[in-house]
Amino acid sequence: MDRETRVFAESHFRRLRGRLPSRVCPTPDRVDFIENPDSFSYADFFKGYLLPNLPCVFSSAFTEGWGSRKHWVTPSGKPDFDYLLQNYGDVVVPVANCGVQEYNSNPKEHMPLRDYISYWKEFIQGHYSSPRGRLYLKDWHLCRDSSAEGIFTLPVYFSSDWLNEYWDTLDVDDYRFIYMGPTGTWSPFHADIFRSFSWSVNICGRKKWFLFPPGQEEALRDCHGGLPYDVTAPAFLESRPHPGLNHCSPPLEVMQEAGEMVFVPSGWHHQVHNMQELRAVQREVGEWRDTMPDWHHHCQVIMRSCSGINFKEFYHFLKVIAERRLLLAKEIGPGEVEYGEGSGLGPQQTIFDISRIAEVLASVVVNPDFQRVDTSMLSPQPEDLLQQLEEVMASMESL
């Protein structure tokens, strides 16, 4: 990130400050296709797509040098089963059954990759049918394994990735997944975890996306408030159990070809149940507020079980990223700031991240529900961390 882009971004967020967020974002007319890596900078992506929260598709030229594209695919463009078996055949992978619905998701089993590839071959030989149903390899954390080195190169556009940086720091998890499956496998309607943005590269084959901007999902809820499992199902499209369907704009449809990369912005639903937030939890159990002891504590427990995180854990997430940025800030010299270059994320990205963390943390600290959380064991205390961030921001105002 250069200085001009940082100033542009900070101005953007200042304009948004104090505004009530729009409940429904309009659906764009189309999804832009980015053709040439040489003429598309980080600033172009940041200003044109990340800040306005708009999807785009990057051409296969952006992933041309990836090891997975070179080794996982045959010259005819099919999955190279022999290579995958030789290198990963004994690795146990998660496999979902697309033909079975459990709530708004699919049940999973685990099996060695070689067993899944055997199923895949039998599925093809059976004219794309199997008594076992349509099995889809999903959420395989191959990138946590050292043997996965070289399969991809992180695009510069996604180099500031707080979620994976957090989990890499703790060395316990990540959100880098691999999906594999034959024709007809699919992922049910969902938004990505914590309303984060995501990006997805298609190594081979084709993939069709249905994208809904933030807020549109509210019109898709049924009379009980549930989100759809499959937005393409005839039963859903008849709209009887979904009274708001007629008020929903058609989704953006994207056909993703081999090598192409799709950017899915924050909060965009695409074809799993949206993770509940605290307000949704409180609405669900509101009728027991006066009779349930420690009602606010129980809301935190329920929120964590639904979304995977509660207020304390969210603070820990912010703290980890904040402390890493504060260390980087100490290393920034005048020359680095002037030219917008430096090691890692770069000084301007570091300054920008500190300002964003401070703004998020400031909103958390004054949140009435957070103030009911016992923070006595948190170190540093949220107010102290916020003060550190604000002091660093003040010292960098002239940079």
C-alpha cells in the first residue's frame, strides 16, 4: 500500500463514520473481469473492489505460475489423479455428501484421499452417478502441511489477511481450504465465516457462482426466518414459503473457468446458513431474559457455539493483530514511509491496519454487551491496548 491509497482509505472510512449502515446493498449490473496482472495494482484492487465491497474475477494469468496448476492438472485439463495419489494418497480428507441435508449443510465423513479418488473414478465410469451419492471433498487444510509448499503463491491483493495471520501466529488452524469434486457437487447457500471476504481459485474444471450482496439474504428468509439451503431449487423458487423472494434482486451469476480467481467481498452470500451474531442470539432467547440467571453470559455461550467466537475471543483476535502491527510500527523509518516500500506488509499498510484496529476496538470497548463481559483476566486491558494504538497513530499523523 502506498501513502496515497492509505489516505484515500482513511478518508473513505471517515465519511462512513456515524452513518447507519444500509440494510440492503444494491446488486451491481455485472462482475468485472480483470485481465492483465501487469496493469492492475494493489491500489487498483483496494480502491475499486475491497473498499466498495464489490466482487471481481481475476484471469488465469494471475495464477499462471502456481505449482498446483502445473502438477495437479493433465495436459487435457482434467485432474491428475496419478500425481495426487502419489503425493497425497494417504492423507485423510473431509468429504461431504451433497445429496443429504443436515440443517443447512451436509454431513461429513473422513477417508484417505486415495479412497475418495477411487469413488470419483467410479462416479465417472457410472455415467456421473453413484449409489453413494455425490461426494464432495471440502475444507481440506492441505496448506497446514509442509508437503503443500509451492502449490500456490499468495496474491499481493490479499496479503493483509488478519484471520489467517491470527491462526498462523497461534499455529493451530487456518482458513485455507481445498475443494475437489466431480460434476454436480456443490456448496449450499452461505456467507463466509465472521463475514470476512474470501478468494477462490479454480485449478481445473468450471464452477458456477450465485452471489447476493449484503442484505439481500433477508428477502430470502422463509416465514420462520430461516435462510434457504439451495437458491436454485424449484421448491425455493416457487416462493410460497419465502414471502420476501419477490423483493430480492436476481443474484449475480459468474462462470469461473480454470485458473481464474473469484474475489467474494465481506458479507456476500453465495451458494450454508449465515452465522448468528449476538443480536440474533438475543432475539432468539429474548423471552427468557427476565427469568434466566446470567442471561448475557448465556448469550455469549450461544453466540460462540453458533459463530465460533465470542467477545473475549474477538478481543484476543484483535490483540494478536494489534501487537504484531505495533512491533512493525517500531521498525518504520522515514525512508520506508516516503517510498511506500518495506518488508512484509509495508509501512503504509501497517499504519492503515493500526487505524482500523483502533476504530474497531474503540467500538467494542463502548459496546454495552462487551461491558458486561468479565475482562479482568484480559492482558493488556482493552482500554490500555486502545491507548497504545491511539498513541502510535498520533505519532504517525505526519507520515
